[in-house]
Amino acid sequence: QQPGTIDRRATSMEVVGSTLVLHGTPSVMSAYDITNPASPQPIYLDANLISNDYVDLLAWNDVVVVITEVPGGIAVAKATVTASPTAELITDLAGFDGGRARIVGNTLYVVEREDGGVAVIGFTGQEERTIFDAATFARGVTSMPPRIAVAAGDVGVRFYRNGGSLAEGVQRTHGHAWDVLAGTNVFYVAANGHQIEVIR
């Protein structure tokens, strides 16, 4: 094994500062101090903070945001990465089949896998949330405020403003748009598994 190898199963992971957070099976979390990548040190192991099935795990400031499946929807919680970890529910979305998610600044964006909706959840102050219909299919989402971009399969990339209330237009891609990521004044699109396209 290479130096730094961690002998622990994980289905998703995220780095928060100098801490590597793992989501394992069943739904447990572990965290390691990776200040020295060649010698990870356990902070906590197999913490059953959130018992639901995980959808995604994302870093935000000094915590991880955990999206889980609950009966009839998803729940969004934040969990600390300290030696005595805690978890706190942020919000739940009934009837929302959550898929891929991304955090931009202090806002979480989650796509709805089959129905094409997008949830926009603000983390500052009192958590605010809106849900808008983006397409019949939504695979990935990102934002370059004030624009929101949604990878919408064979449609291409759909753009919105004002938290999703204003549809701005569609950029066609050479193949299905599977994911979209904001860069510096551009958007990168994973198109049909063949190439990365750039939208300016």
C-alpha cells in the first residue's frame, strides 16, 4: 500500500480544511486529520450521525453538508468534523427526488433526478429555500451569481436568473449535457461523455 492509504470503505468523501470526511456503508461517517497526507490520523470512526441513506456529501466552510434520502423526499443536514461530531437538520424537501448537488458561496443547489426541478437553499441567517422547474431532465447544476446553469440532457444547458424565477435561455451542446461547472467567467459542460465544452 502507498503511504497514506486508509483501510476503510467509503462511497463518497469530502475534504474540509485538513480533514478528510468519509461516508461509509452502512450510513456512517468517519473523519481523518490529513495534515500529513502520508500519515492520516483518525478523528472519529463510524459515527452514526444521520441514519438515512446518503445522496451526497459536500464541504461548506468548516462543516460538511449531508444530503440524505427520507421517505418521500430528501433531508439536508450539516455535520461537524471535530472529535465529538454533531449533526443538525437544515431543511427537508418533501416529494423531491434529490440527485447531484453543488454549493456555491453560501447557497446549496440540488437537482431533482427525474422531474427536472432544482432546489435552491440559502445557508446564511434563516435558511431560505425555493424550488423551480428547470427541465424534464436535470443532471447537474452550478451557479455564477446571478446566473444558475442546469445540465439538462439532450436539451443542453438551461440558464436562469433571480433564484430560478427568470428563464434566460438554452445553450445547445454537442451531445447530452451531463454536468456543468462554473469556472472563471465560463461554464464547463460534460457533454455526452465525449468532451468538455466551454460556454462563455
